[in-house]
Amino acid sequence: MGCQYFDPCAGGADSFTIAIPRYTFGRGCLAEAGTRASALGMTRVGLFTDPHLRDSAYVASVIEALGQAGLDVAVFDEITIEADDASVERGARFVADGNFDGVVSVGGGSVIDTAKASMLYGLHPVEDFLDYFAPPLGGGKPMPNRLLPHLACPTTSGTGSECTSISVLRITELETKFVLANPVLLAHEALVDPACCDTLPPRIVASTGFDLLCHALECYTAKAYTRWERQPDPRKRPLIQGANPWSDLPAARALEIVGQYLERGVADAADHEARDQLMWGASLAGMAFGNTGTHLGHALSYGVTHLMRNITTDDYPVAAPFIPHGISVILSAPAIFRYTAEAAPERHYEAARFLACDLADATPADAGEALATRLIGLMRKTGVPVGLQAVGFAPADVPALAASSARQVRAINNAPRETSRDDIENIYAAAMSY
């Protein structure tokens, strides 16, 4: 607590709250799903997955374990990659009609996020889908105090959604993503089996790995919780509360894992050590950003996926236009950290050290450039697009990209440096090519 970054300031928060689910990690632990669900009081389970996983060995293993525990199971798989409001509306009807006393999710972040939001809307419907979202997008309607018990079983090593109290959803009418955030959305338990990553193609490992990287890096460099306005009512304090001493711990370790294992995990599906470590790192980064929030990397990614055109990504069975989330986040990241480092050079220097950047003869004043160089190097070595022009954008798109991302108010305000629309335009312009 002696770190200068968290020193008190007038009117700022003077405490922080940490919430994570009960957590199990290990190869083969999906076989515990029945015991875990039963201990949570489940007897009739709504199981969420997606159509690409529906017939997988991982879903079969969970269903078998639930059945062996004597639990009744109904399956919902009408979920799109990069979950949207339509997926949630379908899931909400499934929950409302299912008479469930618990939910199990098996899949990537889209599946887990859909399960969270489907319980919210299925059990506590509202007139307008945006009612639960924070202003200015939505009505800021208070969420209920509890949902059904939720056992989250991730199958990718990036989102960390099993450890967060948020649900990221694409709003179809607005053609971009926004975040639902409330402690009630936190899963009760997470069951993380890294064997699920053994069969992932390299581009998916790269994309999810860059999501993990940016979660950790944005957490570690976010505005300190003491710089957010103090909220005297603890019931109204969001878990997206800014950088804090606890979140520093998992974020730092997650950065070390990316620095050591991302290239290996992308290059070789048989490298179980690397892929296991990336799965562990994804959860650590989820624990961190679930209690900190992200900032400009994620805010600017939503402008990219809003305005993307005729583009697809290898290894993803999705029609154009489609850019996976982790790729959309990393595209602008080098330019972003060059920009934010000025406001917190020591923090950026520490993060660069965790990520194994080349810091020979470097000082904190060089941290932004060191981070940018390392990120660009990782992008090139893992074969992902490098810069916005590589996914079809041009300098003429900058104003529209900035206008789209400017709606991500909470994330932008979580950056360590105050950021205007002009600043966002400058970042996008710098991110066109590296």
C-alpha cells in the first residue's frame, strides 16, 4: 500500500473491494462438474454452450458428469461468436421457460457472458434491453441482488469471463459492443480445464492470448482506484474500480506468462506447458480486470469491430465482416501505450519488465516505446495483422472510428491519462501501420 500510485487524493476512494469466484484449475477437472453443481444446490441445470462446441468432448464430459450426479440437464446452444443481444434474448427465454435452479456454461467468453446476461433478463425482464446498461447508453436500472448459481467452464485462454462480474455484448442496432457490469453477474464457481485448449487452432490462441495480454496490461496501467470519486454506499460501488494493489498481483503474473509462453502456445498445439500456462494466465488477467476494469485498448477495439468491412480471420468459422476480439484490441495497443506512458511512466516501466521487454539502458521515460516495440514484435511473430491498415482501414476512417469509441465512457475514463476525442483520433492515426 506504500506505492505512490495509490496515494490518497482529495475526494477519491479510500477503499477497494475484491470479488472472485471459487476457482478450480487442472487437467481433467471438468469431470468434477456434477459434484460442483450439486454442491451449489442444482438439481435442474440449464447448460449454455455454442453450436461449434455442442458435440465436443468437453461438453460431453460436463453433461456426463452432471448426469452421474443425478442432475437433469437442458442444453442451449443458440449463441453467436462475439455474443450479441439476440443471443441473450434467446437465452433469456430458455431461462424463463426452463424452471432451472442453476446454470452451467461451457465455452469461450461469448458463452459465459451470454449465460450471465440470460439469467438477468430471463429472471428479471425489462421493457427495453438497454435498461440495465449504464447511462448514457442505457437507463441504469438497478440489477437484482442475486441470480441462479452459475458454474463457468471456459474453453479458451483469453477472456477470463469465468472470473469477472461483467458481460460484454454486441448491441445489434448500434453495431458495437457495450458492457453490463454488476457484482451479481459474477459466477459462483469456475472450473478451468486447460486440456480444452489442446485442439485450438493457432489464430484462436493468438487472438485470445492478446486479449489476455491487454487485460493484464490495461489493468496494471489503469487509473488508480484512489483517483475515482468516492462512493459512500458500498452497494453502489462497481468492481470496475481502477488499478488497486490486489489486482496488480495477478496482472503482473499474467504479463510474465504472456511474455514467456504466447509464442510457444501459438506455434505448437502439443506444447501443453505453454497452453496450460496461457489458460492460467487468462484467469489471472480476468481476476485482475474484473476488479479493475480495462481502458483504452478495449475502448478503441469496439470502434474497430463496429466499422470493420470485408475482413475475416483464419481459423474462425464466421462470415465477413469479422475480426476476433483479441485482434481488435491489440491492433491499436502499441499506439495506446506510447500515449498513456507519459501519465504513469513508472507503472508502464514495471509492466514492460513483467512482459520481458528489452529495457537495456532504458528509463521509465522510455517505457511507452519499449512496450510498443514488444507488442509489435509479438504481433509479427504470431502472424496476426499488424496495424489497422492490415484489416482494411484507412486514414480517412479515423474520425468515424473515434466517434464510435468515444461512447465507451467508463473505459476511457479508466485510462491513466485524460483522453479527448482528438487524442483518440491521434491514437487511431498512429495505429494505421507500425
